[in-house]
Amino acid sequence: MAARAYWQGQIRLALVSIPVEIYSATKSGASVSFHQIHEPSGKRIHYEKVVDGIGPVDRDEIMKGYEYAKGEYVLLDEEEIAGVKLESKKTLELTQFVDIGEVDAIYYDKPYYVVPADDLAEEAFIVLREALRRAKKVALGQLALRGREYVVTLKPCGRGMVLETLRYADEVNKAQSYFRDIPDDKPDEDLLELATTLIDKKSGKFDATEFHDRYVDALKELIERKRKSKSGKVTLDTDDAKPSRGSNVVDLMAALKKSLDKPGASTAAAKTDDAPAKKAPARKAPAKKPAAAPARKRA
């Protein structure tokens, strides 16, 4: 395998140990990265490690320090940190199994592909994979990665398995503090039926290749235009710079019906300028963009 294993160790289920390797399942996309440049000279800006009253210092003079009191530190070097004994540094022990879908998506962090480390591990690996698949369960355990210990899930994925790191409970904000001001109202049944029909009309199988980062595409286009510009300046389209928050009232029923009548359902709901004025939705998208009306209804 061309890629380098991110972690090597073993999965342990009771008395069974399975040597495995994990690989990052994601990669940096087409994101555009920038450097800080000194405009007068056109040269890159660099940063130095400095100490107050001393100035720049060498990297080999730098240690990690934990501040236990104001201005007081416990110093640790890399060898001491690496020597912290955690069994999960080399072993992922599966301690619990839960139904697929029981772990809320908000807890998931980063996915990794899991493969058997060698031919001898394949049989046990396949047995565990198929047992999870048949039981429709995901396995839970804890694993040390990137200098900290994570709760992880393990589930089948094609011929292999996927391990996903989870956030701890104290790393997730409670939803109630954000949602408590949303009224607990029942939606109008006719509106709900129209919205459900629209969802059914736009339903299909997920294909990640159908989506791409339009912001990155626009940035690349801007960079290319400026690179070719003799003056070093380009004209920016600012028509949609700020979302409209005007007082135009949209008839939610009319917007949903129009969305269903048009082939391009995703854009039809937005063309509601001639709709009769009735109830105002809690949120309304700009006139040139898809209406967000199906999602909310003001009491």
C-alpha cells in the first residue's frame, strides 16, 4: 500500500487480538491557502520564536510547559511526554457495541480506514467485520492518537472497516441552549404535505462527486483573473454581497406550490415576487436564491 499507516497496533475483542493498520480516510481538498506577504518588497513574512527580554531562541531550547499557577510552569520534554503509558497507544480494546445510528452525528470527528496488518490477521479481521455487519452494530473503544486519547467507533465499510474518532461529551455544546427559543408548534398540515412532497421529488442517492466547493472555484477564478490583469486590479461582482433582509412578505403556500410546479424545484421556490402577501416566514432567503421557507413557519 502506497500510503503510510497513520497508526499500527491491534484490535482486541476479549481474548482475540487482530493486528491492524489505520490510514486517514480524508485529505485536504482543493482549498486555497495564502501566505502573508510584505507588500512593498513582495517577500514572504516569517516568524521567529522569541523570549521577552532575550529575543530569538533556537528550537532546541524550547520545551513544553504546563502553567499550574500564574507564571509558574512544569516543563516537559518530548521524551517524557512520549513515555506516558497508555495501553490504548497500541491496542484498541472493543468494550461496547451499540446500534447503528445510536451515536449522534454531532459527536463524530474524523474517519480512518482500517485494514489487516498482514495475511495472518485477515481471517479474524473478516470475522469481526461480518459479525458487526450482521448484528447491525458499531463497536466502541478508546485509542490514543495525536497525543491524546479518543473514544472511537468501528464499523464495516466494503471489504474493510472505518474507525471514527468521537468528541467527548464536554466538547459538544448542548443543543437546548440554542433551540429553546424556537416555538414548539405543530405545522399546518397542508404546508407540511407540500414540503414533504417537495422533499420526495428531490430525493435520490447520495453521490459526493456531485458537489464541489464553489467558494474555492470562485477564489481560483479571482486569482487567475488578477494574475493576468496588467493593472493588478479586477472588478468584483458585489450584487449579492449582503443577503437581503427586506420586509417583502412571501406566501409560504404559494412558494411551495411553485416549487413543485417547476422542473428546477431547487430554484423555483425563490421566484415569489408576485405572490400574495400573507404570513411572513421566520426566515426568508434572498429573492435570487432558493427559499428556505419549507424549514420554518412562524406561529
